[in-house]
Amino acid sequence: MFYTFRLLFWDGQAKMNMSKMVSCLVAVALVSLQVSSASACTFITLTGADGTVVASRTMEWGAFDLSPEMTFVPSGTAFSAMTMPDGQDGAEWVAKYNIAGVTLLGQMLFGDGVNSEGLNVSLLYLPGFAEYQAYDPDKASISLAPVDVAGFLLSQHATVAEVRNGLNNIRVVPIVTPELGEAAPVHFSVTDKSGDQIVIEYLDGALSVYDKTLGVMTNSPPYDWHINNARNYVNMRADAWPSRDVNGIDIAPMGYGSGLIGLPGDFTPPSRFIRALAWTQTARPTEGGEDTVHESIRILSNFVLPMEAVDKKLNPAELEVLKYGGTQYTVSYDLRNLKVYFQTSDNPSVRSVDMSTFDFDALSGPIKLPMRNLAAPFSTDVTPAS
């Protein structure tokens, strides 16, 4: 039986005329040249036979070490946004839910995470296109920096529906992240344990929410462009193409994989998006739980990057440069069983934490576990005794 892509086609909501499309393609090319050395994150979702939804991502950032930490935040924890451009305090809030996720740069800035209700938020780079809402001093109390958004959503909402309804009650404004020297150009994937999912972007100073997603996300350009681009690959399938008779000669595929001939192999965001879509749509059926996590990590191993060229303009704070490649960590969130699995560039062994057994009530505040452990052995010696 042929297995073809189950694509949710572009619905025409964001149709481009030819001139706009040409402009977009030029912009993509320029952005790729400028930031290919920085960020190339890839996000995927898989669902097991038992209904387990697993949201997973790689975190690429080649300019410097993000110092990722697995962070546990109990409900009741007070948060505050970064200081606004005019020196006013930004939004302040108290966490309604327990959170486990990855914080970056020694701060309470979540790159991704899951809360005790099974909601996942993942932040990915969107350079060249992210443009935030204008700062209004009269609305400072509901304003957030882009890097505050993931933590806010995780701490305040239980479902994607709640996130969708709550986005109009906040403003995301261009607050500079000092380590970057600019407002972080990012977008967000939000997934809950039911499998409901949205993508959030801020474009041309306005909020854009995509209710129809393909279960994968990468970087620039905006999400609707990627959905439209997927139309170029509807011929992809898991099964090999059949042989053909040409003038009495049997022309058969050269070997395994002919169904994916034409799959782009480079590491640009558009190509990675199509590969992520191909691998998730042709993934083996999984039982759920760790079996689905295992398949997710296997798929994401196709996106691990070698050391990327370091652009000093992307490292104004002159932070430590990576040693083992641009993929700083891979993390997989089981939204049903509330388990988090991760591996890092310095140690590819998979480690996990279990929110369901962790005693959040015993915490007086957030605690952090460094994800990089240079003291841990790189390999396990299994040499038999003589």
C-alpha cells in the first residue's frame, strides 16, 4: 500500500503574488547566508498508538554555549519580564503550574519546556522576519520580551486553546537580549497532550497564529511559506517507486529509498522542514511512551549539525564557543506521562527526568540541573573480563 504525505495544504489565507514570492525567496537566501552559522533548530511531534503525544526539538546555536540547564519551577513562583525600553517594569506574574524545561544563559529564560498539565512550548529562531509589537509605555504591565514568552505561556496556561485565547492579553515588544545585542528574533510552537498545536509568530509588528500545522517547525521564513513549499514535495512516500518498462527494458529503482528521491539534503530551514515532514510522516508506528520518544530521537539524529562557522557579530558578549558541534542539545517531551528526555553535544547518552515522581511541593523556588556534565563518562567500558 502506498504511503503518501498527509498534508494540510496551504488554505489560501496567506497567498503570495509572484512579486512577493520572489522578494521572499531573495530574503530567505540573504538570511541563510547571514545566520546559517547561528541557529538551525528543528522541532517535530509524533503520536503513539496509546495517544501519547511527544514534542521534540534540537537546539542549534553555533555562536556560543547557551549553557542549557534542566530547570524545575514549582507553581507559586513569581516571574517578571525583562525591563522595558524606558526603564519601566514589564509584566509580572505567578506560575499556576509546575514546569520542567530547559533554561538558557544562566537565567530563567526557557528555550522549551512542559508544565504539569502537559503543555509544551518550544522557542525557535526566526531571523530576518520576526518583528514585534510596538512598545507602549501605558501597556508596560502586560508587555514581555520575546525571550520571556515561553516561560509565561508554560506558567499560565494548561491547553493550546487557553494559549490561543490569552495571546491578545499580552504584548511582545522588542526588548534587547544583551547576549545577542538585539531583540531575539523567534517564533513558538505550542502543543498540548491532546495533540492540539499552534505556531505563534510576530510579523510586521502584529501577532500571527497558525491553527493548521504540519507537526514540524524549523526557522525562517514564516510558517505559511513552509506549508506552501510542502506542495512541491507531495510525491514523497515511504515505499519505493515501481519499475517501468521502457522499450522492453526493465527500469527499476537502484535500491532502497526511491520514494524519497528529491528530498533536499542541505541544512537550510526550508530543506530541514521538508526532511522533518518526510521523516515524521513515514515514521514507524509506535506504541507510545518511551517507544515514541525513541522514534523521535532517532528522527532528530538526522538533524545534528557539525561545528558551525562562528560569527563574532552573533557573540557580542564573547561567551564560550562550543567544542562538539552546533547542536547543543536534543530534548523530547512526553506530554502524557510528563517525562523529559535529553542528550547534549558533549554526551549523546540519553538522560531523563520524571515530573510525575518529582516532589515540586518540596521546593521553595526553582532549581537547576546542568545538562552538560563533563565529569560523566563519554562511553561505557564493556570489555569482558579475561
